[in-house]
Amino acid sequence: MKKTLCAVVSFVLACGLVFGQAQNLSPQPDPPGRSLVLPIGTKLLKPGPSLFKFTLPDGQALQAMIVQKTSPGNYLLGESSVFDKAGKLLFKAKGGSLAGSIKPTEANKQADPKNYIKIDDDMTWLPVRANLTGIVNPDPPPRTVDMAPGTTAQKLSAGLFKFTLPDKQSLQAKILQKSGPGNYVLGESSFFDKSGKLLYRAKGGTLVGSQKPLEPDKQADPKNYIKIDDDISWLPVRATLTGVINPDPPDIP
């Protein structure tokens, strides 16, 4: 009897462990979706195969891949992007749907092209609602780091350099390749304050300098240049960093 009871208890505990692991392995939900109403007056342009641009009367625009037609007036969307009236990217989406109607709400509006859009040969009457899922916010604007005379460069490992500014802030960056005299393409980089606290990271960028000093009489002064491997870049040098990511949590280099 005791052996049977122990076996039952062991089985229940094992099931609970497996269930708990299954819960932990379950995929995380996508970010909340967004909806966009395409009102009467929306215009449609087809930039490429299955790619459509919907321009709203206020100038905002939705550019989306239409994957398939699911029913009259309704479509399944692939990747899409939403822009403001100035053409600035607001966000991207991984998928979604387009829900419209194949009949006008009022029959006498049927001849007015402002009241419908044509997706290939299918007429869909406005308004239409786009339900977008898997929202991805665009990269933040790039940041610049100006390296003034007095900046020092230290090679930490192959392709990895640490640039310490005169105020003791520092940029640690992976140099991928030389793109021209005094110019380089950057990979991942990190920017630190004077105490060594990480301020932000970046996915890529550029380093733009010069192979010649601004004033020839300063050529012999090591404060006026940095050496990247065997190449001399004269200061000032500007690093333009793209794909900026704020740290979470902050750490120390």
C-alpha cells in the first residue's frame, strides 16, 4: 500500500514539474496590436507586387504587403509600415488584416471614386479598418560623439577600440572596416560617462575623421590624432551611432 501511494505521489509531482516547464516554455505574446481606419477619400497606390500604399486624407500612410484575400473586401496582411504626414516612420507591424466591404453603404455613392479603393481588380468600399499586429517601433534617431583633440584610443582586442574623450567620457566600438582615409564603419558600440556608467549602446555607425591635421604645425603633437591600428586619423573625429539602445539595467565596462 505504501509503495503504491509513493508511486502515485511521484507521478503527480512529475506531472506538475512537466506542466510547469511547459508553461515556462510557452511563447511570449506579441506586443499589443493597433488599428488604423482608412476613411472615405483614402487613395491607393501599388508600388510593387502585392505591395500597396494607402494614403489617408490627412496625409498619413499605410504601406502593407497583402498576403491573400480571405473573403470579399477582407485581406490578410504581411509586414506593414505606418508613416505620418511628413513621411516619418511611426511604427512597423509583422502582420494583420484589412476589413472592408464589397458594397457601398449608399447605392448612389457607387460611382464616386472617393468612396472605394481597388486592390488589384477587387473593389473595396471605404471606410476600411486595418488591424495591425506584432508592432515594432522604429530605431531612435542616431547620436553623435565628437572626439576633440586630446582624445586617446586604446585597442582592447582585434577590431575593438576604446576612445576616451578629454572629459573622460568614452566610446567602446567594434571597427568593422575602413571605408576611406580616416573613415570607418562601426559595428556594436557602447558609450560611457566619466564614471564608467553605461549610457547607451548602438548597433552600428560610422567614424569620420581626416588623414591630415587642420594645421600642419600641430602634426607632431600626439594630442591631435588617434591611431587605429597603423592608420592615423586627425582630430576632431565624429562618431555617428545608429540603432541606439538604452541600457537595462546600467552596467560598468
